[in-house]
Amino acid sequence: MKIFSNYGCEILEREGRFFIRFDSGQSAGASSIEKEISHEQMQKAKVSEQDAYEVILRLEQ
């Protein structure tokens, strides 16, 4: 179930687990990426565009 959609990402909940979906950001052949996140990351990503970006950056490391 989608619980949030803004700041260039979507947050989904499935069976009590949270996932963030975002665009890969590649100029050619961009694709949608989905990663599992914690409850704390989910809350942070909903606060602001900058917070969502920080959550995504941390996932890509």
C-alpha cells in the first residue's frame, strides 16, 4: 500500500515493512529503484525534500 508520494519518491508499506521507490537519476535508461527502509527512515523521508534525498543517498552507499 502506498503511504506517501512526494519529493520524487514513493513510500510503500507491505506486511509491516517499509520500502522507498525512486528514480535511478540516470540521464539515459533511467529506472525505478525500490529499497527497504526502517520506520525511522520512512518518517524522515516524509519531512522534506532534503530529508528524502538524504535517506536515498544513504541507501545508495
